Amino acid sequence: MPRPHSMLSPLWRRLWRDRRGNYSMIVVLLLPVLTGFVGVGTEAGLWLYDQQSQQTATDSAAFSAAIYYKAQEPVSGSDTTSGPNGQAQALAVVANYGFAGTASCASSGNVRTCTAPANCNVNAPGVGTPCVLVNNPPVAGSQAGNTAAFEVIISQSPQQLFSKVLMSTPVVIKARTVGWVNATQQQTQTQGNSPCTGPQCVCVKVTATVNVADAGNFSGTAALNLNGCSIEVDDPNSAGLNLSGTARVSAADVYLANANLQYTSSGTLCGGANQAVNPCNAVTGTLAAPAAGGYADPYQAQLANATLPNGSPAIPTITSAAAGGCQGASIGIGASIGPATAGGTIYYSQVRITSNATLKPGIYYICPSGSFSISGSSTTTVQTAPFPLPSGCATPYSLCLNGNTTMPFVSPDGVTIVLLGLTGAGNTVTNCASFSLSGGANLNLVPPNTGPFSGIVITSSIGCTPPAIGAQNALGTANISGGTTTQLYGAVDLANYSVNYSGTTSATSGCLNIVAYSFTSSGTSSLSNNCTSVGTTGIGPPSSSSMSSTITVYTAALAN
């Protein structure tokens, strides 16, 4: 009988030599190892994701801190708030990314360090608790010691699973960014258009385009002298600019809208060919064509949507004589009239001045069908108080020496007279109030040089129905024929009014621009365009300006 072990030996030998299922055995043996590697790889992927999240937070925090620091504009080494403010900004930004904690700050030498949570260590943050560190200035790198730079570090130790088998020390995931503001100087060249300046600017603009004679009419002994400025007549009729008698017009440029640049003088049709011959030589100045449709009226654009400080329209719409500010408006008569407060507004149904008077600074609204009239031998001025006079000025209207140039004294507390009309169906505006300065009376006015009426001394409702060409002493007309000392500064913007400017009225050394529907003159008068200090925009071709300047550009830079 065979022995038992001798019977098993062949079985063991066959089993040992059998190759079937050997891969299964290998897999079973290696499965724990493979599972460990997959686990460690998954953990490493999570660590990379955490590091990217931390890096995004440090980038944003450092950038924001640098920009915030620059916004504080530290001006000297004694500034002790801009750095801490920048650090607080950095901590607030990282908190938005989920790295929050109660911060504590301390200074060591010249470095101020903030940590959140308080007193944490970025090199050993502890498991599951991120540590945020903000240094100002940075303690390492190219920006070390730069007080305008911020070093932001976020670190954390994740909860380790499979990796703990292979690593004896905790994993620390860290992100670091330094942000600072970099200043560079750049040379810039800008070119554009600015309001008209110089002799080509228009002192008298006649807006009528009805193709009839006499839109700009000068008769008798009229002598209009435009000192360093020009005249524009938009009527296409060759007699739109008409002179008779011994009338003369002197200007730098004479802008005429008719195709042949023609005008009439004592019944003679004149143009470039015979301008130097009598009687055509009554007009001196270069004949030129204005822009298509005429040069724009800048004051209409200035007032179109302008508002007062209280938000109400600068040019109110009056639909009834008993509506708005015109309800119960009084008649202005007396030695001193005007708004209760300097620079305020007041409505009058009429203003009649026949003796010396002062106008309080502000905006005077004259209601529809009303009038503002000054007559007799009176002198009317803006009340000098409450603003002080500059050195060298006896009155607000004296010419104060400014280098080699005399300039009128101007103030925010000037006067603007607004002639209102009645707005009806279809937005037609009728019954526009009138203005009259006559009988040798003197009127000395300066406009405000700030606010919606800056640079404008007399204006009207926009869109008044124009009167007949050359109409006088009626609604929608303005008669300016004052005494020898009358001084008006600024713009008389009456684009739909008939304006009579005559007598001995003078504005030789000041700034006066007139916009009128029709313009007549029968006396000696002069206008100038010395408007630098008055705040009055020039009419005419825009000036091309080129300006070179050096600017400092501040950019925020980041580094890890």
C-alpha cells in the first residue's frame, strides 16, 4: 500500500507547474499596492487644486492691497495708515475666497506682519486650518523692503489619507504673491478742437436765413468796429449785409452765407472784386464763407438741457402767464432789486429803472409780454457785495491790470437777464419779453463765470418766434443804445430777436458777443472778444489744439 505523502507529491508538483489563473494571483497580490497609488494620486490632485485656489486668492489680495495703498496717496515717511489699510484690504479679499480668520498684527523692525488666524505659522499651519500671512513690506524677493509692496502667503496642511503611509511629515500647501505699484512716465500728445479763439471768432452773428435784405443793416453814420473779431450774416441774400449813408463796418473777417460773398453799400452790389472801391470800401475785413448753415451758436447748446442747482430747468417753459415763477411776479422798480440771496433767481413781470440802481447778483427771469427797460441818465450796475474786489480794481467794471493785458473783473455772482416767452401748441414760443437800454442810460453788467449761465449776460427762451426783420420797440426785440460808459461783458444770446445796437455804446476793452435774428446799427459802437476771464465761449471756427504732456502711469505688478 503506497504512503500518503507519496500520493500527494505528484499533486503538488502538478499544482506548482500549472500556469492557469496566474494573473489573477498577481492582481490579488498587487491590489493593495495599486489602490494605495491611486489614492495618493487622487490626494495629489486635490492638493494641486487647493494650491491653485490659494494662488488665486493671494494674487487677488496682493493686487488689491497695492492698488488700495496707492489710492491712499502716502506723501511722506510719516504716513502710518496706508500700509495697515493695504494689509486690511488684503485680509478682506482672502476672506472672500474662504480663507477667513480673526487677524492679529505686529511690527518687527520695519516690517508689519498680519496673520489670520492670530499667531498662526505658515510653515506649520496645522491640519485643516489655513494660515494667512500679509507682510508690509515683503521680507524676501526683489521687493523686500519696498513699503509700497505687499507679500501675501496662504498655507494649509490637508487631512492625509493614503499619503500618510508614505510620508512621515505633514504636507504643507503654500501659495505666495507680492504685489506692488509701479510708476512709469509717458509722453502724451493730444490733438483736438477747442472753442474759437483769435480774430476769426465772431462778435456779431446774424442768424436770419429768410433770404431778404437788411438782416444785418447799418444806416446813417453807423460805425461798427469789431476789435480783433469778426461778423457773420447767415442770410443768403446778397443784401443780407446792407450799408447806407456813411455807415461803416470794420472786422477781421466778414462771413457771408450767399454764394458770391456779396453785400450792398449805398445801393451798390459789392464783393471781393470791388471791395476796395468806394462805396464798397465801407466794409473792411476779409470776405469769407462760414461753415455750412453758419457757425453753431454755442450758447443755445449750453442752455438746451442746463439745470439750476435745485434741478429745475435753467430756461423754464411758461405755458400760462399765471403759471410757474411768473405767477404773481412783481414789477421791479427801485434803487436795488434782485434775488433775496446772491446768485439766486427772481421773476419779474416788468423791470423799469429810470434812476441810478444796483442789481443784486443772480438770474432775472422776465415773464412773457414783459420788459426790462433802463432809461434816463441813470447808471445801473451789479451790486459789489458780497464778493471782494481784487487788488487794483476800483469797481467790478474797471479794467484790472493782469500782466500786460487788462481784463474785466468777473465773479460767480454776476447777473444774467432771461427774457421768457409763452409756449403754446406745437411748442411755438410767442410773446417773448423785450429788453431796452436807451436815453443815455449806462448799464454795467458782468455775467456769472460758473453755472448754467456762465458767460451769458442776456438770453431768452429757446425758440422764440422771430419778429419782422429790423423790428424795434416790440416784443421779441432788444434795444441797446446806452451811454458812453456802458460796459456789457459776456454773451447777448438772442438768436430769435431783432437787436438794435447803436448810440455811443462801447465795449472796446471787454468781451461782448451778440447773436441776433436781425441786427441793426445807426450809431458808433464797438465790440471786442477779450473773453478769457469771463467764461464766454467763442463763436466761429474751432481752434485746433495740440498739447504735449508728461503723465505718470501707475500699474500694479505681481510676482510669486
